[in-house]
Amino acid sequence: MAMAKKKSKSIAARLAPRRIWIQLMFLVIWLDPLMLRLHGMCGPVFHCYSCPLALFSCPIGVLANFSALHVFPFIAVGVLALAGALLGGFVCGWLCPFGLFQDVVAKVPAPKFTLPGWMGYFRYVVLGALVLAIPYWLGKDHALFICRLCPAGALEAAFPNTFRQAIAGETVIWPTVTKMSIFGVLVVAMLFTYRPWCAVLCPLGAVYTLCNSFSLFYLRVRKGGCNACGRCETLCRYGTGPCRPANDRRCIRCLDCTACSGVVVTSVFERDSDAT
């Protein structure tokens, strides 16, 4: 058992610094190199289906559009339930293309600060109001419909399509001032704090991080290996730290904290009494 713990720890610790390469690998998948365009299927990540290079449809867009139609999105809910049950916040930390964009922008040298944890509850406001309630009651033509505000839509669809129209000599349809402003504010925020969209506003993150405490794979703090030194919290760039507790709803499971010997990645099939 001790050897298994050590092996799990060492694998996670070696994998964490290479996270960006795994994110790039998944980015290639989401950008549909084979030109399959499976927009009738729902993907598990935050990626606008209007992007010229989108493989699947966006689960948040599907939820919002089906809410406007007053139809229950069985496939989208199934995809989210399956991904959440298997991985939880790992989807945000390792698979999401908009998360990768935020991580890249954060590499620009600038002083970084941590947002207060209570701001994470705004994600549930966005999910309940902009994704579900407003589309249901006011339709998808409302100014507060999530797809009209989405920063991922601005980056992946609005800007590329505007550029394409300009190059082709077509009538240019400019993104709305509201969408461009939201995107601009977020990019500035990305310079000074890690993943502001994920931490404060992402409705998809609200779904996945709810699954952190019961997903198949999750973090554990070993009682025998933890001496309360606080190193895991220092390693955490997102202000959660596995001791506050492990699998906090803000945790995207970047695995940086596994550089501390007391933190391990485990699964529900492993019964480890020496963990919290």
C-alpha cells in the first residue's frame, strides 16, 4: 500500500508541470483536425460550436438553446453527468480550451492576486439565470442570453468570423460592444489573477466542480504524510489548497499541490483509511 501511494504521488507530481502539453493535445482534438464537424453531438468542454474549427457543440450553448425551446436536453445532461462523475474539475484543469487560453495569458509577467472564494458562487448565478432562466422565460433573442455574452464565443467565433468576412470582402458583422467589453475585461483580469472566468463566472465549471467530492478520480490528503506545513496551499495558484478541504468546489485539479508529499490522486475504488 505504501508503495502504491508513493507511485501515485510521483506520477501526479511529474505530470503536473506537463499539464499545458496535455491541454494542447486536447485543443487539437477540439479543433477538429479531421474536419468532422459533429455539431449534432455535445462535447464536455467550454468551446463555441460557431468556431470555424469546432468539433462538437458546446454543452452550455445546448442547455441554453434547449431551455429556450422548453425541451429537456437529455444528451447534454448525460454528457455533463458522465464527465462530472468520472473527472469532476479535471475537465476544467486539463481538457478545456478556454482554460488553456487563460493559462497562457497568465504567463505574461504581472503581479498576481487571489480572488476571494465567495466570488465563485457567481458561477451558479450565471448557470441559473443566463443559461437556464432567461432563455426559458425570455427566449434566446434576449440581450442577456449566455451566447450573446460568452467570452469563449468572442474568441473562438466572433473574432475569426469577422476576420474571415473582412478577408472575403463580405459585409462584416461586428461582435456586439457588450461581448467585446466582457472579453476585454476578462483578458485584463487574466493578467493579474489565475483563471478569472473559471473562478467567478463559468457555468460549466459550476457543474463540474460540484462533482469534485464524489467523482471517480479525486484528491486526498494523507493523514500520515501531512504535517500541516502549508506547502500545498502555497503551491495552489487558485486559492483553494487541498487542506481547505480537498476537492474544494473551486479546485480545477491542476495537481500542482501534489508536489507536496501529503497530497495524492486516488479513485473511489481505493479504500485508503490514511487519507481525508
